[in-house]
Amino acid sequence: MNNDALDQILRDWLGEGPERGRVEALDRALAATHRTVQRRRWRQSSWPARRFAKMNTFTKLGMAVTAVVGIAVTGVTIAPRFGGAGTAQSTLSPGPSSVGKPSPSPNSQVLHVWTTNQSLAATIQRQDPTDSGRYYWRAVTYDQIGFDVWSQTSSTTIMREPDTQLLQGLADTVDPAGLHNFTFTVTPGEFDGPTILSPATPVKVKETTRLTYVGQTGYFAMLERDGGSGPYTVTALTQPPITARGQLGRAELQAAGTDYPEEVKALYLQVAPGSIGTNARKLEDKIRAEAASSAPFDLANQIVTELHSSTYTYVTDVRDLDCATVSTAECFATHKRGFCQYYAATMAVLLRDLGVPTRIVDGFLPGTVDRNGTETIPMSSAHTWVEVYFPGHGWVMFDPTGGLPQVEPLPSR
């Protein structure tokens, strides 16, 4: 369904006024947008005002949904649920909070249906076609974790000229010694907004960019193009192949300790009041008891092991769960069903409560790479995972979601 047709459905419904409801018209609007919720989620959460033309109809729908808070529609109450215990289950988020702002403050709403879309998100050409690395493609990170929404705290956006060091002078800069220089060119498909995709630590882009960070010292939030379209080229620092010298291993992370910078603790250890209920607490106690040690790496590794077990079921529709008044983490700990947002939120909240700095990441799973080094990523690979901070090593990714292809394990040495 195109935007004009959806506009007409909304006009039909709004013309009757929210008092009368016109349930059938709103149902048609919900059905028409159901297939695009996941794709549009990126535009809602992080794309600035100049993308408004491509998503204005969806924003109108969000505004319409917000207007009927408290009205039951086909057995589901539709209401915005930002930051606290909401009273509704909805497949849609309200309109994007960043529209009209020169420096957007992204947020990501936890959904109740994870839709798939097989259209092409992007193709990525590796400069070295023999590079066999399997990379998760990060788009945005979140330091603030609410009941069912994630956001960035007091973010700052700075300009970076082409081919300059992106993270120079910021806390998230890394020592390149022992790391792998990975250069690639992204050709956008459906994922054609300004957000730049990159694994690990992006260090250079061959065009002017806007870098957004959180905190005073500078922790990565997202990277965007400053205008322009078509392909873009990035160089990132990644871990070398497992067989290479200098590869980060379990032993190094187990010995990393807990001497965290004060700002890391301030940004990445906060747990929203009420996020951990009875069942999330029981799960946390189980993790603590079964972990190899109290070292942050062992706690993180044990959570991944637990959530990958057959106790938890990956499903893409959780509208039947009674979770209206609890956090995402408590919902998942109680029902043990959900998709990547539920797995990641649970891991992040529990680790923070255990004293381990963690942030949530939105991006894409690794795609399929052909013999020429061209990687194809469909929109259905949109994914959420976590990154854990280790003193002396920075951020290390963990994917707690079961039932999906997983990141390569760290060497045990």
C-alpha cells in the first residue's frame, strides 16, 4: 500500500473523530503498516528532519494512535509507552521525537511484533575480498535503558572532515596496535538514511560526517553522513582473525578487572527503578550462582549461555503476553519468549545490576559474502545486541539471542 492510500485510510478514521473510533479504519491502517514496522523503526529512532518526507505518513499514524490513548481497538489498547510502565500493548511506536531537531536524540521503542522484510538493506564491498571476518554492522548505541525504550543521554554531535580520525580525543578511541584495518564500501538499498554502518570501531570515512557521542569524554552513539547519497567508504578497526597474533581472547577479558572510568559507571550502570522484578531477580541469582567466577566476562558469558538454552524460545510475536505493567527484562524472565530486543534488554539490565557496564546496540547481523568480497544484507537481518565494557580493551560485543547464527567465539587462551 502506498502513502496516498494510507493517508486516505487515516482521513477516513480521523474524520469520524476518535470518540467514535472507526475501529475498522484503524485496523486497516495497522494492517497496512504492519509489514513495515521494522524498516520504519530506523527512521523513527535516529533519522533527522530531512528524512521526514519519506516517513510523514507513518508519523501521522503515530499521532493518530497517540490521540486514542485508552480506546480499546480489537482487544488491544493503543498508547505510547515511553520510559515507564505503560498500560498497553502495541505494534506501533508514536511519531519520532527527533523530527525537526538539527541534533536528534534517538530512541528505540521495544516492539511487540518483529516483522521481516526480505528487501535489500545494503551491499558491502570489502576492499580486501579475501577478508573472511564475520561482522555485526552497528548503526546506533544506547546508554539509557528504560522499561521498554532506550535512548541516549545528553548527546553531543560534532563534524568530522573526510579521512580524519573520527574518535580522536574521545574516550572511545582505541589503540590500533594488534587490530585489523578493515576498509569497505557500503551501497545503500532500503536502509538509505544518513546513518553509517560499521563494525567495531570506525576510524575514517571518505566524506564529511556527523559523529554523535554521549558523556563529557565521548562514548560512541552514532555516525551519520552530512548530506550526500549513494555509496560511502569506511575504515574500521576490528579484531584480527582468531588464528592471528594479537587476537583478543577469553583470558585477557577475564583478567580485565573492574577499574572502570567514572563516566562509564555513570552512563552504563544505571538501572531504571522497577526494571528488575521477582522473576528477573531469580534469573540474576541463577546467573551469579552458575557463572565460572564473578569476573565481568564470566557473568556476561553465563548470561549468553543461559539465554541460548532451550529454556528460552525465539518468537517474533509477543502480543499474547501479559506484560503491560512490567519491564522488558521482567517480561522476558517471566515468559521466556521473545525476539532480539527482549534478549538484549534482559542481558543489559541484569549485567548492569551485577555491576558490569553495558550498552544496547541496533544494527544488522552479518550478511552473505561471495567470493568477490561482496556482502549482501537484507532488511530482515535488522538486529539488537549488547556491548560490554572491559578496562583496557573497550567495548566487546555479545549476542544473547538464541535461535540465530552467532558471532565467532573468542579464543580460550
